[in-house]
Amino acid sequence: MRLAVESDLDLVEVAPGARPPVCKLMDYGKFKYEAAQKAREARKNQAHALIKEMKLRPKIDPHDYETKKGHVVRFLKAGDKVKVTIMFRGREQSRPELGYRLLQRLAEDIEDLGYVEFAPKQDGRNMIMVVAPHKKKADARAEAKAAKEAERSASEPAPSE
């Protein structure tokens, strides 16, 4: 402690669990700042997989189905999970097999991008299925970034002489 006071530094306990505890002479403010920077960097590199939701009806028009399927494909390419919900109204509730077939068709259409994490399940007036991507969110991000860089370098004109 006397050495710390003489050199105008702080005595910081680095490894309190060790026997004997390990201490260092350093600037405590700088130590706290660097620890916060490391934590922030770790958080930044962490990818959060979101659950996106897509709602359909059993008697969906073919064009509308293709549009909704396109949204599901975009979500899966971005590395997000997709919760597909089919909403039944009135007499449609007595025909849950229509919703089940629609969800099976969607699962087959997107099987190259994702897999069915939770099979279709009736939940009151709705039928729910969760589709997860084959690749992780971080991998999808890195792939998108690389594609963007490649596109940018291809669009730049070559230096003229």
C-alpha cells in the first residue's frame, strides 16, 4: 500500500479468488474503463435471434401466400426464427386440416433455408408453427456484410490512367 501511495497509483485486487489474492499497482479508473470496453465489445459481437411472426388465413390467395412466403424467406436468411400463425374464423375452426396442410406446404417450400422447430399445433382459434434457420444469426450477418462489400467493390469504377 505504501508503494501505491508513493507512485500515485491504486492497489487493485485482480484475482480475489486466488490464494493468496493477487493485487496490482495500477490506475483504477483506467482499469474500470478497459473492463467496460471489453464488456461492450463482447455485447456488440453477440447476436440476438429474434422471433418474427407471420400471420396467414386458411383460404389465402396464391399471390398473397407467395408474398408471405417471401417475407418468411427474408427473415430466415437474416438468421431469425419465424412463428407462423394461421388464424381461423367462424366455420374455418371446424376444418383445422386446411391450416395444417398450408403449414406443411410452407415448411416444404422453405426447407432449404430452415427447419420446423415446433410442429403445427392448434392453440384455440390459431394454429402455430415455429421455423428456425439452418444458419446462426451471426453467420447470416457476416454473410450479408461480405455480400455488401463485394457489391460495393464491383460497382466502383476502375481507376483510369
